[in-house]
Amino acid sequence: MASSVSTPRLRRSAPGGETVEHDSRFDRRLTEILACATDVFYEKGYAAASVRDLSRATGMSLAGLYHYFDSKEKLLYLIQKQTFSTILERLRERLEGVTDPEQRVRIFIHNHLEYFLANKKAMKVFSHEADVLTGEAGSQVRAIKREYYRACIALVEDLGRAKGLEWGPAEVRIAVLSLFGMVNWIYTWHNPRTDADAGALSTQMADMFLQGILKRKKRTHKTTQS
Amino acid sequence: MASSVSTPRLRRSAPGGETVEHDSRFDRRLTEILACATDVFYEKGYAAASVRDLSRATGMSLAGLYHYFDSKEKLLYLIQKQTFSTILERLRERLEGVTDPEQRVRIFIHNHLEYFLANKKAMKVFSHEADVLTGEAGSQVRAIKREYYRACIALVEDLGRAKGLEWGPAEVRIAVLSLFGMVNWIYTWHNPRTDADAGALSTQMADMFLQGILKRKKRTHKTTQS
DNA sequence: GCCATATTCGAACGAACGTTCGAATTGTAT
DNA sequence: ATACAATTCGAACGTTCGTTCGAATATGGC
């Protein structure tokens, strides 16, 4: 349970705890490789990126890389898990102590955008290669994602309750998924030199989203649409 | 200029116009193959899908497929170009004669969602493999995309003018790109059996979007955000 | 210095990739 | 039936893929 990201291929580490320096060394190098791999996956996409591309990007030999991970798929898993665990963890920290429902939704959006723009490449790799992973690794990543989704659903439901609005589950679902679309789509267009930063962006998007769901037109729930 | 999708590999067709039946036959088969390829690209992603997967899906031999296209990349080009040309064409038809700015924005959203849900796989392939194509083919596809983006920008600007609202270019840009995010993200979550159809979805999303941009809070244009 | 351990590497493995080619087969008009 | 073009195919091309292995090199405690 020492470091979050390492999963040494062999040996559960020596009985004593004396290899701390070595484990940390291993972890530091692995982190470097993960950062490099994130870049490469971002540029070429996971499937099209080869381990030889990684070798070129890191300056390490092909075989040398495999000292740090079992397979290319495991590498994607490590990136995705670390990325999304972090954003969820930060969200929890920032929500702590804040009780106003509207402010809590704003915090969600701000947290997401800030992390998204600061880790644009990792977040693209996460979003874009969402269902590549299979088996246990895929289940774990999907579980974190579902947790994040549920957290946002809860925030919006709380807001609706506080404002005395009657939203059905379907309406909340669509509103939240629309919000996810808004914020996740950013990696396709955001240019850090010309576009606003996370603060301004999250303010505008939060205004838009909140006005959109709070001042919504009353409609019959029948789906009558010309 | 006969049929929209065919680009025979060789021979510009015989001098006379007597091979009409044959060309149509060729085109019908190619359309089948494009549909199959769309499915396969949708399931596995363009890079991870092999021509052998296509061979399996179509029931045609590996070499036989190459009678219909030059390369795997050209196949992606044909899918993307046809898909997005159609959605743009339909948008133009539907906007014709409608003058109310708000209604025109609603038509944009409805058109997009309807086509998106009816051709979910093709649209995912379009969205997901947006910048795979290079060279001439890539330029063409990007040009159509830019045209579509500009059309939406114009619709929103018209709406703002009609309502007497003072939106800067940056605000319009972010609003439109947020809208694109909302509607394009759908392929990641929409389940036709449990989620609403295009009509109901576009109504809810249009309500949300329009309320969001029309009833927006006044803010100073400085990016002051805690 | 020495030893055990951790790290790195060159070289190679079999498999799968996109694509090609010449022959076999089908379809159509005479 | 014959002839000609359109279509389909089996087999193979050279390349690149993810991964492995055993040997070499660096590292740090004695």
C-alpha cells in the first residue's frame, strides 16, 4: 500500500521494509514513463501507438520498458486509474464543508474543468479510450467512473430538492450527461493560448448549465414534438 | 459525378454511358461494405479494426474487398464524408423558410440529434476518429466540419442580435462548443431502449441550452474567479 | 574491492498487419 | 456457345506489432 501507482511485476518486495529507497526509485521512473505514455497515447491514440513509439519517446530500449509494466494494456490501466482517482479525490476535498447546493454544483464543474485542462492529455486518453480495457482492469476503471457519475447526479438532485423543483430521474440523467458532454468535449477544441482558462470557463459553463436547469420551461412529460 | 460515393480505383468508366447498370451494381456493393465497415469501426475503433475484421464481417475475401477501395484510410474517408455531408444537407433543407431565430436554433439541435441517433455508429466513427485522416482527405472532412460549426455560430449570433443581447465572440464560441459537446457526447451513453428518442431529447436539450444562454447572468468580462 | 540486486539492452520470437497479384469465377450482351 | 469485362479469391509479399530472453551494465550496502 506504499505508493499508489506501482505494481511491480515480480517479487512482493523483500520481507523487511528496507527497500524503500529502491521502490521509490522504481516508482519515480514509472511515473516518468506514464507521463511519456500519456503524451504518446494522446497524440496517436492507444491502438495506433506502438510500444516502439514509447521507446523512442522515453529514450529507453524496448525491452527495458517491460521492466516497468506487464503489457501495453496495463499501461493504459495505470494511466486511467491514476487520472480518475485523483479527480474524484480532489472533488471530495473541495466539497467538504460546502453546504449550498448551487455552490456544490459549481465546485463540481470547476474541479472537473481545472483538472481537465491541467491534465488535458491524460483526460483525453481517459475519455477517448474509455472502453478499451477488458476484464478486471476495465471493471475497476468503470467503477470509478460510475462513482463519479453518481456523485454528480446526487449534487443535481440535491439542488432540485433545495429549489423545490420536480425533476424525474430521466430529466436529471439527461441534464447530468449533457453537462458531462459539455465539459468532456473540451479536449477537442480548447487552445490554452487563445481560449479562456479553467476559472472563466467553469464560470460561464456553470452559469449556462444552472440557468438551463433551474429556469427550465414546464413541459408535459409526454414526448410530443413536431 | 454520377453517384456520390463511388471512386472507382481504375478506369474512368468506358467512353459511352452504357455501363450504368454495372456502376450501380458496384455502388450498391460499396454501400454495403461501407455499412459493414461503419459497424466494425464503431465496435473496435478505426486503428484497432483490421481489414481482416472487415473481411469476416462482410463475408468477402480480403483481396475481394480491395476491388472497392484503395486503402483502409480511404474507407474511413468515404464513411466520414458521406455521413457529414448528409447531416449538413438536411440541416439546410430544414432551415429553409424558417425565420424565427430561436426556432432555427431548435431545428439545428433537432436535426443533429435525429441524425445522430439514427446513424449513431457512423457519427461515433466521425466524432471519435476526427483527426485520423491526413492530406487531401483530411482537409476535405475538416472543411465540412468547419462549415457546420460556422453555421451553428451564425444561428446563435442571429439569436443574440434578435434578443438584443451583447455576446462577445468568445462567449458565442464557448456556448456553441458546449452545445456540440452536449449533443456529440450522446454516443457514449444513449441506450435506445431506455432513453428518450430524438424528439424528446432535442426538446430538453434545446430548452436547457436556450435558457442557459438567454437568461444568463451578467458578469464582468474580467476573469475574476475565486 | 565485492556481492547481490535492480536496471537496461540487443536480438529475436511468432503473430498479425495492410496490401498486391495472377488466376478463377461470375455476369451480360451478342 | 462465345467473348469480354466485372467481380472474387487463395496465397503470398514485406513490415510492424507486442512480448520475451539471456546477457550486460549500473547501483548501493558491506
